[in-house]
Amino acid sequence: MTEVFKSGGNELPLYAPGLEGIIAAETVLSDVDGEGGRLTLRGRPIEEIAGHMTFEEAAALLWQGFVPDEYLIRLPELFSQARQAATQAVATMQSSPAGLSAYELMRLGLEALPLDCGCDEAVTISGALPYLFAAASAIAAGRQVSAPDPTLSSAEDMLRLLTGKIPSADKVAAADRYLVTILDHGLNASTFTARVIASTGSDMRSSVIGAFGALKGPLHGGAPGPVLDMLDAIGEPENVDRWIAGELAAGRRLMGFGHRIYRARDPRADVLREGLAPLRGTSENLRKAEKIEAAALAALARHRPERKLQTNVEFYTAVLLDAVSIDRELFTPLFAVGRTVGWCAHVLEQRATGKLIRPMSRYVPKAA
Ligand code: ACO
């Protein structure tokens, strides 16, 4: 039985490990309906936004009422200026100790990003990240860092910087679809982290950098690279049943399946899967993914029937980003690029409450 804490006539759960089922914020930004398998952003289903709006358009939608309208109507231009400002962080990234991952380099770049360019911090940080991401990936791979192109959109310029050539319209559309799909998602672990930091009165950059740390773990944003490792390890779909049975018998989790909130299918998985149609033929994994997914779902239903384990966003993230020619080590940093827009919105929303987030722990002394 859940212990309760009585406050003002209400009974609140006193101890919930992992804060499962606890509401710690009210938000106008997004709603995650775990039973229905629905995600709503600013009152609109994700299916109406991802695949229909660019990264810049979706950011403007999410930020309505939080970032001044005068900036929202000029977002493509301001994001392009932010990419230019981000070039000033490259020297710090290049002089970092050897061996840092692209994720760590991007975080370092964010630390060094000048924020005194007279624009809104949320706009400058979110607009700079596609460039910091591309620069970090170049430095991690020992390549030269190129300059941004202010005439291109964030997604187009980012793919150009990654590959050294102007990307096809299909790849730009897929990258936009991905960034928009992951823009915001309720009070997930990294967003909660950003809000906790913001609630102390700390600054926007510190909140986003804290969220970076939470996103990195494999139970949150670190799963899509391992999804591709899994597809590689399975090889041909005829091996899938044997391989999965071995993993589950060994007590390992299948990456790209299961979710804390969704008990139905993660709607973002389908939004991303739909974006694969124009990319057919670009990646071997596209051919295999649906068969492997079906076999994994059947095995998980036998393994934990009561848990209703379903495909999560990371499964098709891996397949889509692979088809867009993005290396698997870059999947988590790219997740951070999109999610930063959501983190910034939550920081602004949390600040407006003026409330410090401060739960309690229960002291359980152990005999020496
Ligand atoms: N494969 C096999 N078993 C699983 C899986 C999985 N993918 N997910 C959960 N389970 C099992 C657990 O082993 C656990 O079993 P137990 O009770 O015998 O220990 C049970 O289901 C419940 O698992 P919890 O971790 O308590 O459930 P929670 O809701 O906290 O887990 C999580 C959510 C962490 C995402 C989990 O499903 C998981 O580890 N998935 C694989 C990693 C992954 O895909 N992460 C990306 C998530 S999406 C995102 O954050 C963007």
C-alpha cells in the first residue's frame, strides 16, 4: 500500500521510488497520454506537427507565450545568427583534452557559447546547437570545422556540415521530422533536471547543461546507438527469435522497447517510421527493421505480458538517422539538439512559478 502524506485536506503519496505516478509540474507545453499512446504539443497532436513543420516553425509553436513574438516571427534568421555566434566556441572545443566524445564536446561548446548577442537566451542556445553539434562531430572525428551557411535552414546546414555536401530534400525533411518529433515530451528525466536547476534561480545555460547529463544515460537518450548495435548483432531477420531469446534469458533489456509512461505504442515511433518511406533503398536496416520489431514485440509480450512493453521512439530514431547517414555515436547528441528547445521552454515555465523543487528523502539507517 502507498504511504500517504496529508496536506491541506489532500492525501499525497509519501514515497514513490523513481517518482512514478507523481505530478511535479503543471505545463502548457506537452501532454503524454501513456494509456492512449498520444502526444500533444501546444494542443496539437504530434502527427500534425512532425513532418509538416520545420524545426524553426515547431520551436516557434512551442515557445508561444514564453519567447517574445518579435523573435518568434524571425526565428529562421535568428537561428542562423546563433549558428554564426557559435563559431566563437569552436576554439575552446578544439583545445579540449583529447578523447572527448561528440556529446561532451558539444556540451563544452555550449559552455563557451557567447550569450551577449542581444537576443533571447532560449533562441541563442537552441539556434546554436545544430552548429555546435556539427562542429563537435568534426572535432571528435579529427576533421576540420567548416563555417555555417546563413542562407540554409538549421537542418539543412547541419547535414551539410556533417557530410560536406548539400543534402537531398528528402534527408532534410527527415532531419526536420526527427528534430520536431523529439522537441518536448512531458516531464521526462532530462526535462525534470532542467526544471530542478531552473527552480533554484540558476541560469538557462546551466539548466540545459544539467539536462545534457541526464539525457546521456542509456535508459533515456542513450538508447538509439545501441538499437543499431542490436540490429547489427541480429544480422538477418531469421536470426531474430534466437538472438532475442538469448538476451532476455540473460536478463538484458531490448533497446528501443519499453517506456515509463507509454503502455500503448509510443506515437513518436510511428511518426518516425512514416518518415522512412522516401528514404527506402538508402539503408540496409530499413529492410530489416519492421521484421525485427515484430519479433521483439512478440518476445516481450511473452516475457512480461503484464508490462505491455511496446516500441519506443528510440527504435525508429536509430533506423531513420542511419538512413540520413548520421553515425550512431551522434544519435544522442542530435537528440539533445532537438530537445533543447523543450528544455528551454520548461526552464521559462518553471521560472514563472517561482517555486523551488525540493522533494524529501527518508533516512533509513543501516546497522554498522
Ligand atoms: N527489454 C526487456 N525488459 C524490459 C524492457 C526492455 N526494453 N523494458 C522494461 N523491461 C522490464 C524490466 O526488466 C523490468 O523487469 P523486472 O521488474 O523483472 O526488473 C520491468 O520491465 C519494468 O522495468 P522498469 O525499468 O522498472 O520500467 P520503467 O518504466 O522504469 O522502464 C525504460 C522504462 C527504462 C525505458 C525501460 O523500458 C528500458 O530500459 N528500455 C530499454 C532502453 C530504452 O529503450 N530507452 C529509451 C527510452 S525512450 C526515451 O527515454 C527517449
